[in-house]
Amino acid sequence: MTFRLTADQRGIRDQILRICATFDDDYWLDRDRNGGFPHDLHRAMAEGGWLGIAMPEAVGGAGLGITEATILMQAIAESGAGASGASAIHMNIFGLNPVVKFGTDEQRARMLGPLIAGDEKACFAVTEPTTGLDTTRLKTMAARQGERYVVHGQKVWISTAQVADKMLLLARTTRREDVSSPTEGLSVFYTDLDRNFVDVREIE
Ligand SMILES: Cc1cc2nc3c(=O)[nH]c(=O)nc-3n(C[C@H](O)[C@H](O)[C@H](O)COP(=O)(O)OP(=O)(O)OC[C@H]3O[C@@H](n4cnc5c(N)ncnc54)[C@H](O)[C@@H]3O)c2cc1C
């Protein structure tokens, strides 16, 4: 096994570093001092087509892998953006990977297309105030009521939730006590982040 980058991977890295060179230390110092989201970097990444690096070509992505996406993230971080600059982008690249892997064609087009274009931002909500790394014990419950799900619970530390338009939300649809394996009975929902969760749609 070799960890050496291929010529294509070096090319990705070089192109990202070139884009990031336009966001200098003063830009990031300003973001740090004001706590603002780097919307211009997000837009630049979308315009370069980079947000779809690990998403299917059928929906406008590049169809590359998590390794290439990681190279992209590392280049952003080392450019001076640091972890918070990289985190501002990474949710839109990795967060919806469950949809990349398990979504239907219709779901991929509807959910991934706007992310790749940079028209929407998404976050991924797993962690809860009383449930950290022991994910299968999360307490957020989604109960079906007719055509909708009603969700009750709390989420915390959700990167970019302050600016996201959409949230991929992990919740229990069957209680842990009622499943044979703790990983069963968990579902993800993709919802508008209007803070009222009025448009909850089940993915699986
Ligand atoms: C910068 C940042 C961004 C984040 N963004 C997101 C996000 O976008 N979405 C999201 O859902 N979450 C996010 N998180 C939360 C993160 O994913 C983790 O879930 C969270 O940090 C862990 O929760 P906790 O602090 O309650 O730790 P705990 O789960 O309480 O763990 C505390 C310590 O106990 C250890 N521990 C836990 N369980 C066991 C066990 N059974 N046996 C032995 N040791 C154990 C852990 O290794 C750890 O050292 C983010 C966190 C950070 C710091």
C-alpha cells in the first residue's frame, strides 16, 4: 500500500490551494474575530464544482472518492483556513454521504443537486446533549402521523446549523428496547431548517 498521491490527486490539491490563496490570513482573522461563516469560500468551492467531489456524476458531482474529498479538506485547512474553515465546507461534502450511498435516484437529484451548486447548505445532526459517541442511545424520536413524521428531541454541536438551509437528522423510529440490534430502528430525515421542522421527509 502506498500513501503517495497520484498525479490527479496532486492536481486536486494544487487547484484547491490556488483558490484558497485568494483568502488570506486577514480574511480568516476577520472570520475568527467576528465568528462569521465564510460564505465567499463556500461560493468559490461551489463555482469550481468542488462540493460534489464525492457525489455521483449523474447529479453533477465528480464521482471521486472520500480520499479525494479528504485531500480537498486538508488543502483548505492548511491554506490558513484551519479546522473551522474546512468545517464550513466539509458538511456539504461528507454530511450527505448516506444519501449518496443509500438514497434513491430521485432523492439524490433533489437533495445533492442544490448542495453541489452551492444553492443550499446542509448540516448533519447526530449528537445530543445527553448522547455523545454512544449514538445508538440517542433519544430523539420520530413518530409517524399520517403523511408526516413528528420529531421530538434535542441536538447539540451541529456544525454549520446556524447557516444551513437543510438538516440531515438522525432519529429513532423504533425504540431501542423494541429492536433486536441497537443499530436497528434508526432513520435519517432530510428537513428544511426553518427551526420548526415542518417539512420532514423520510429517506428510508
Ligand atoms: C468541532 C466539533 C464539531 C462537531 N460537529 C458535529 C456535527 O456536525 N454533528 C454532530 O452530530 N455532532 C457533532 N459534534 C459532536 C461529535 O461528533 C461527538 O459526538 C461528540 O464530540 C462526542 O460527544 P461527548 O462530548 O458527549 O462525548 P462522550 O460520548 O460523552 O465521550 C466522552 C469521552 O468518553 C469516551 N467514551 C464514550 N463512550 C465510551 C465507552 N462506552 N467506553 C469507553 N469510553 C467511552 C469517549 O471516547 C470520550 O473520550 C461535533 C463536535 C465537535 C467538537
